[in-house]
Amino acid sequence: MLTRIISGAVGAALMVVVLFFHDTVMLPIAVAAMIAVMLYELLRAVKLDDHRFAPIFWAVELCGIAMPLLYQLFYDSEKEYTSKGDINIKLVYRGEVSVIAFGITLAAAFVVFVTWLRKHKELRYEQVFFALACMVLVPQAMSTMVRIDRMDNENGLFLLIMGLCGAWIADTGAYFTGVAFGKHKLCPEISPKKTIEGFVGGIVSTGIVFAIAFAVNYKDVTIGIAAFVIGTVCAVIGTVGDLSASMVKRQIGFKDYGKIMPGHGGLMDRFDSVLFVLPTFYAMMSMMEILDI
């Protein structure tokens, strides 16, 4: 228990440091490092860390590391006038970043398929397509941290924290609600400790926290109502992500993806739900921006 607490405290301290320097290059560098570790844990799970498959390993890793750095390099400042007449300076990414990101991903996929052709007697299609899926999902989802932070020059840090909390508040709310009222199992074969009562508690608690935080930060009750909806959606999506990652571990036969956080497992064990929540949160916040809510 002590090891778990110390490990969690160290991880939280590192996260605070990164968030403190969120508006510098430290954020994309930290995200790139997290992506590298998460991809390693996933590739290791399907035995693609073997030296025989080094081209696949490095193609996936380099592709992943490049994504948050690209989103940092191709942002420009832009003045935006709000409906209230205020000037809001935000950062928007230039169109060419999408072309470059696509090119890098395509080149990495080419390396993966060529290696598969050369090692077709040793590689199974499940390994190959698992690597391809991870190469797209993990970097793009985690790089959303940079994109969320750059959405709004004034509220970027707040939005980034709320995006991360969209997954973690639901976990905490579900845990305490499940302990207090949990009787009916949600997915007993995948995650025996999760209950339907805890699931509902996680959804409600996330919605309430989102509503209060957004209403206070933006001093607008209307935004708080919209935030309640965003919070509940993020809680549902986060649970799906958590269960999906647990299902993969059970089918592979792993208890944890890694040991980088003693008592907690690997980064994938801590950020599995975040992979689903961050893109959802970014999409919904972008929709709010379009609708001028």
C-alpha cells in the first residue's frame, strides 16, 4: 500500500510540473515521452519488442513520438472576437500539419507491412494490425492534450485539466459509489469490481463536477449546463475505454501493462480511459466553440 501511495504521489508531482509549464515546449515533450512508454507497453504485450521485429517497433515508436511535436510546431496565434466583443487570442494549427502527420503515419505503416512480408512466417496478422491500431490511436489521442491546451490561450490549462479529469473523476466517483451501494456487477468477466451502481455514480459525479467547474471558471450558468452533458458523456466513454483495455489484458494474459509505476502498473493502466476521453472532450469543446456556447 505504501509503495502505491508513494508511486502515485511521484506521478502526481510530475504531472503538476508538466501542467505548470503547459504553455511551453515541455508539454509536447512530456506527451511524446508518455506515448513512447505506452506504445512500448502495448507492443511488448504482443511480443513485438523482440529484436527480430525491430523495424516495426521503431516505426511505431517514432511515428507516435512525432505527433505531439508536430502539433506544437505548426500552431499559430490568432485573434478571435467573442460574442461579447472581447478579444481572445488562441492558437490554431496550420493545415499542413495534417498532411505531414498523415505522411509520417503512412510511412510507418509501409515499414510495418514490408517487415510483415519479410517475416510472414514469424508474425501473425493479429500482431500486425494491433500494432497499426496502437500507432494511430495512442499518439492521436494523447496528442489531444496539446490541442486542448492550445484551444484557448486564456483557459487552455483549465480545459486540459478538465479533459484529464473527465476520466479520473469518473473512476473515483464509481469507486466510492460502488463501495457504498454496489450490488450488481457491470462486466464481471472483464472487471469483477465494477458495478452498475458505481458506473451510474461515476457518470453523475463527473457531470456535477464539470457543471460546477465550468460555471465558476466562465461565470456562466449556461456553460455549466452544457458542461454537465460533456462530463456525463466523458464518464461513459472513459468506462468503455477502461473496460476495453482490461479486456485486452485478460485475453493476452497480463495483469498490468508495465511496472513503471509500482503498485499502479504501467502508463497504459493509468491512461487507458484517457485515450478515449480526451478526443471526446476535444470534439465536444470544439462543437461548443462552433455553436458559440
